[in-house]
Amino acid sequence: MSAPVDRTVVWPFDDAGEPGPYFYARYAHPTGTAAEAAIGALEGGDALLFASGMAAEAAILLAFAESGTTVAVAEGCYFGTSTLVRELAKFGVTLIEFDQTGPPPAEAAIVWVESPANPTLSMPNWEAASSTGALLVCDATLSTPVYLRALDKGADIVVHSATKYLTGHHDALLGVTITRDPERTAALQRARTLYGGAASADTAYALLRGLDTLEARVRQQTSSATELAARLAAHPAVTTVRYPGFGGVISFDVPNPRTVETSLPSIRNSTSLGGVTSSIESRHRWEGDRIPEGLLRLSVGLEDVELLWGDLKAALSN
């Protein structure tokens, strides 16, 4: 049975007037501690929860970047990451985008890879990325710990938008970092406390619930996505298919993306990914010319694969 949600915000000090492990929820709370232990066990490190994936990313940069820091971010990764680093240019932080299938730039103090990149679905060169001596951050949102434990690959910090697969139901906004270095964990916790990016008890509970079914969901989504990727690649209306061979996300290019994304009864035309319900969207509307105009990102849910293919096939024929 799951532990109850503890929504307490303030706890009394002990009889000697000293704070205990919980005294104010911005620092820690019992439901959050339980969720951190659960995801930390899956990743093989010490986890911290944040109010969103972007809050987790912001904590990493606040903790480890400073004026003069160069951050190398994988090309074609989640556009919010590079946008956030660009925002820090006014504080003296420099962004370089690089092809993560090759070596990162030598001048980077922080190397940020994504496995796989969202939505281009490229994969990092782990040997090259981990040999630079830079702080290596891996966004493993699309892999989940079912398919990747990035700390075992040489990453210093793993980050997830837990809003996606880890919670899995599009009902909780949540981020996670995981490290194996107590000093790095402490620095991230300090950043979280100072800027107030703590997760609530309810979203922490949503993570605990989601982790119970994570592997079953992700493996079913992988099975369906593998089949759909093969069928899309064989369809004459599809010019390019990107799929890393695991996970529930496919991206593919068509000449008429708006027509396709709005003609799928069983697939929601909406943003985000990783839920039990399939969704699709044109990423060019958000990201501009860094993404091909015809690229559609399909997040495969738990619906019957034949139902999904029937709708895709009909929409591609329009």
C-alpha cells in the first residue's frame, strides 16, 4: 500500500528547540523524501525533486555555472534547455550547441547531453562526452531508468522532466535530479531551497504512483512505437523517420504536418509527451528553424497499435 500524502508545511521543533528532519516544506517533506528514495534507487544515486523539469534544470545551472562558464548543449535537444542557457548570457554564461554524436567542444565547463534528444532523437557519444573533464549532465527524460542509468555511463548529474514518463498520466508537473556526489547533491538542494523550486507533496505522490507502473508502461509503449516507426518508414507520404529503437517517442517528417496532426481521432493534438494517451504535435511551431518544418513528434501511449496505425494511415493519405 502507498504511504498517505503528507501535506504538512510546518513542523514543530523538538523539546530542546531544535529543528528535526522536517521543519518547513520548502526544505523537505515526508512524501517528497519517499519519492526521492524511490527514483534514486532506480537510477542508482541521490535524487531531489523539483517543481518542474525546468526548475530542475535551472537549479543545475544556478549551482554550477558562473560568469565565464561555457555550457555545451546537444543540438536538437529540448529547446527549453538552450533557451534557458541563452537567458543566462546576461550573467556571463556562454552557450555552444554541438553534435552530441561526436566530441563536445573543449572549452565547455558543463556538457549537457540528452539521451535521446527531444525531438531529433540523436544519441550521445558517451565515451567522448565523459572524457572531457567537464561536468556532464544528461537529460534522460525519454529513456527513463528502464532503458538508461546515465550515472553508469559517466554522467555526473541526471535530470528528468518527471512530468513525462515517470509520473506518466499528465497530471503532475515535476522535475528530478540524481547524482552520486554528496557535495553536488547539497549544492542542488541549496539552489532549490533558495529559489523555492520545491515540489509539492501531491506531485511527489504522483511520482510514487507512476513508478509503480513505469516499466510496464514504457515497455508497452516501446513495443507499439517500434511497430509504428517501421510502418511510418514504409509509407510513401513520410520522408524521414527518427526512432532510437526504444521508448515511446517517434519523430517523422511529412509535407503537410498541420493536416496530419489535426486528423487523428485516437491521438491528441497537444504538447508534452510520455502519458498513457498518445499525443502528436508539430515542433516547428515552438522551435522555428532549428527543427524541420514538417517534423511531427509522436508520443505513443497505451492504445491498441492497430487503432493508432489506422488513424495515422488515414491522416497520411489526406
